[in-house]
Amino acid sequence: MTPPHILCVNPWIHDFAAYDFWAKPLGLLGLAAILRDHGMGVSFLDCLDRFHPRAESPVKVLKDGRGPFRKKEIPLPRGVEEIGQRFSRYGIEPDWFRQDLKSTPPPDLIFVTSMMTYWAPGVRETISIIKEIFPHVPVILGGVYASLCTDHARNSSLADQIITGNGEDQLPGIIHAHTGFFFTPKYNFDDLDALPRPALDLVSKMAYAPILTSRGCPFSCSYCASSFLEKRLRHRSPETVFQEIQHWHKTHGVKNFAFYDDALLIHPENHIIPLLEKIIDSGMTLDFHTPNAMHIRQISQEIAKMMFQAGFKTIRLGLETADFSPSRPGDHKVTGNEFSLAVDRLKQAGFASEQIGAYLLCALPDQHPGDVAHSIMAVKEKGIQPVLAYYTPIPHTPMWETACKTSRFNLEKNPIFTNNALLPCMDKDNTFKTITKLKALTRR
């Protein structure tokens, strides 16, 4: 039987704001690499492509590879009019997408991924246009939204099948059920070192490369769904990760790499330290970024020094709050002394103040703005940048039930109401005025 052709699609973002912070659909591109490894034809269309060939004008590209998406204002979703801000489709023009679909090899099966739960409208629009062009080709939806809001995805996304969790183990069954083609896996899907590197070569231009050195997280923070999406922490070997970095640098000239791990510094002796040693010894001139935040406790003097030598440029610390009292609510992953030591070690290693930022959780259920203001000032006193991380209510997290009771929106009705731009768990009166003051405080 002739191997099928699979089309993989990264959907649009519908939101109040969006920016390309080194993000690519690694899960989808990982599946694409596996399919390609087993003899199937694979195409990839990216509705967020900043470098689309049909664009008449170039996009802005920062030195670190980031940049703004193209955007087009669209009507606000029903029920969120109170925010009084513009709502946009981020990514390529719909007509470009239609033309891309018509020019791609006719697919036997279409995979669509999903990220933020509140980006569900962008997923639906993407699939609706796919259905225009390929009305009889099955569309399979996976990813974060599909896994966390499965019922909503089944009822609203227009996909023919919803898959939850990691897709590798499900691939043979999905392909066989929809195309009749059967393949025997060449490797154990549970072995991260055996899997091929994500097919980043399918993107139109590699301004950067996101990297995952592990999956999962040893912590179970009340606001985070990581432990639901990944039941256990699994590491790739330092050698495998190094080979991937070296491959993209040497074959595609990539200089900027972003680590998207939830637990980059966990078990450092067997993980990050050997990886940093390999990078330093290679002599490659690279820039590394940590947008997902690093665990503060693990930043030793040795690790700080090695990160600086390896070329880390953007350091983000997962502080959450500067209230270190034992009685404070929430998770207790770091003490005040540990935070202070980590910052001192980073600065002693050579990092400039503007390279170091600390994420502070904001707009949590029942959170007092004064507590956030105190944390902002505590971070600034250490001479680094406070970065507000606005709370997004996420199903299947310990805080979800509290968020549903606290929110002025019906969070369970539609994931659009969980958008952190709405500040859904803050009182409506003076909400945005309060946040404006806190944002100003971070800059003052």
C-alpha cells in the first residue's frame, strides 16, 4: 500500500495581544518527524508564519529572532466586550492559507495542533477553512487545548477526532484507522532519546530553534497543568540535546535557542551541567534564552558561571511572589535567601541586570494588589526586572475550582473566558486601572 500523505497545520491565534517569543509547535513537528521517518509524505502549513512568501513587506526580526506577528482586527468574542480592547487574528491572511492548502499535495489525513485553551476560536477558524478546501479529509486535533478542554474541542472545533495527551503512541492507530496504512514503530516512543528531532526544517525560515531537554515537571503547582499533561519527568540525554543544537546551528545557521523545559535545572549533575560542558567545549557562538522560567533553588555558582560561558542571554526566574512567609498561600518552592543568592550568583557570573527577570504571578483568585506591588519592589531592590505573569485559569489544576468560584465569568462554559488579558479572577471595578498601576511600577 502506498504510504499516505499527512498535512500538519499550526492554527491562528485569536487574542487581544500576541508576540513570537521563540515558540514553534514542537509536539506537532515531532509527530511530523516520526511520520517522515516511517516513509510517509509530510507537509506543514503554519498560520503564524512571520516569513510567509506571499507577504509583500518584511517583518521585524529582533537580534534574538523574536518579532511581531502580522495581525488583522476581528470582532470581539461574545461576552468579553467589557475589556474595551481590540481583538485580532494573529498570523497570515486567510486567502494565503487557502492558496497554500490548494497548492499542497492532496493529503490523506490532516493533523492540527492547539496551544492556549483560550485560543480555541483560532483553531475553529483554521479547521473551517481546511474543511472548505478538503471537505472529505479527516482532521485530527491534538495539543494543549484539546487535552485540557476535550469536551469543548469535540463540540466546537469542527475536528473529526480529538486526541489527548502525547500523540506518539497513538500515531499507528490513527494512521491505520483513517488511511488503512499500517506501520510498525522503529523505536520505543517512551524513549525520548530514540525519537527523531522535531522537523523544524519544515518551517519557512528558522530565525531561532526552541529546544526541549525534558518533558514534565517534579512540582505540582496549583495554577499549572504540567503534571496533568505530563504524568512524570523524563529527560533526554545531554548528548542527544547537544547533537540537536549542533545540527540546527551547522545545517541551518541557527544562533538563537530557547529552552522551553518546565524543569531545565532539575538533577543538574546528570542533565544541565554535562550539556553546558559540551556547548562550552564546542566553541560554538550561540545565544540561549529561558522564556519558561528556571527553578531558583538550582542556580548554583557553578551553573550560573557555566550558563554565562555557554552564551545564555535571557534569564527568567520562576519567583511567583516575594512573600516568603510560611503562612502565605500557594506553593513554597523558594526562600528569600535562595532568591537573593541566585541573583547574586548570576550577577557575579557576568549577567547584566537587564538580562535577568523574575516572573511574578498576578491576578490570582483573592490576591491583593498590594502583595503584588510589594513583590515588584522586592525584585527591583535586587536590581533585576520584575515580569508580571497574569494568571490564566486552567482546567485540571488544583486552583481551577477556586478560579471558577471567584471569576466574574462562567469559565466552564467557554475557554475564551480564561484569557488572562481579561483578568478573569479580579473584581470588575477598577481591575484594569489597578493592573495599569502595577505595570507602571515595574518600569518606574
